[in-house]
Amino acid sequence: MHKLGLLGKNISYSFSRTYFKSKFEKEGILDVSYENFDIEDISLFPSIIENTYGLKGLNVTIPYKQVVMPYLDDIDEKAKTIGAVNTIKVKKDGKLIGYNTDCYGFEKSIKPYLTPRHKKALILGTGGASKAISYVLQELNIEYHYVSRTASEHSHFTYNDLNETIIKEFDIVINCTPLGTFPNIDNCPNIPYQAITDKHILYDLIYNPLETKFLKLGKEHSATIINGLKMLELQAEKAWSIWNLE
């Protein structure tokens, strides 16, 4: 029996476990199981590897996408450039190889909505997921600026800096923060929504709820809105192809 799983913290809500269990049932895949590895601290990661017989691969979620990297034997060039890993393959010889499939999921899910006028993006948040987003925007020749609560070497703007002029200038706004995730559905990033127009794309990496307050407010101002579900499905399928379970 092959085993796969999700490495994270407080992940009982997990998209991945539900997605893969449903995939295995639909496609008649009988020799694979998928479980959550919910750990308090990354230092517990080696014990999962040692004690899980038949483990072939892992997805990695918040807050371990960056801190898991030193534990791996090798890291794919793309993931190395991004600086975050969300997929691990356990090879036959036991070596652990890190990949990033978030970038694939994001690129494939946003591309159909892009027009030549979409040249500048704001990335809300500076965590592991935001790194994959910035990698893709760079590949697509879209200028991007990070926004965070406090000024740092990574952020170009703080939320307090944002005004209507800046929002009008950046016609893609991507939420990489957990603000608005179920059950805290009344929360949203603090940006000047009144400056959003029908020329904007608002993309939320959150998938539960499917329409966050961030997206609702964008829709009220006629923006194109995209939730994180398609990105998650695409990155999950990409991870599956990497594990390949031969």
C-alpha cells in the first residue's frame, strides 16, 4: 500500500485529503491512501519519514513550506528559486526531493483572465504562497509589489500606504493572506475597495468560502474575481504526476 499525505499545522479542514480521497474513489485507485500529518513543529518531520511505512510523497502547507527545505536531500530548481516547497517526493532510495506546484496551479488558473492591459499586480502577504505567485508574475512580465502590515525588505507597501491612486494603478490584486478563511468570513484585507473597477482582477488563494469578503467587495465594483479552488486542483494534479507511484 502506497501512502501519501499532507504536512501542516491545524489542517483538519484539509482540501488535499478530501480531494485525493475523492480522486481515488472516482478513478478506482485502490492501492493508495492519503492522510494528514498535523504536527506542532517542523522538528517532528523526520519522525514522520522514519515511521510511515510505504510513504511516497507529501503535500506541504502553512506554516512549513519554507522551513521544511533544510530537511530535504534535493530541491527542484524552480522551488529553489521560489524559496518554498509544497510537494515532496520520497524516492525509492529514501531520498526526499522538494518541488513547488503552487506556481503551476496559479499560472494555469489566472492566464485565461489576463489581457494585455494587465501589467501590474499587488501581492497581499509575504508568506510561502506569495513567493510562488511572484515567481509566476515575473515569468509573465507583470510588475508586482508586495503589501504587508509592516514595512520590511520584502514589502514595497504597507496597508497604510495604499490609497485610491495606487489601487487604480495596479489592476491585479492577489490575496495570499488567510484573512477571510472560514470560519472568519467577515474578515478581509484592508485595502481601498472603492477604487476597484471593472478593469481589475481580484484573485484570492482562499477556497473556503468560495466567495470571500475580499472577492464580494471586488464583485460589487464589477471586478473579475477568482477564488483559489482551481489553483488547488491544478497543483494537486501536478503533485500526483510528480509522485507517479511507480
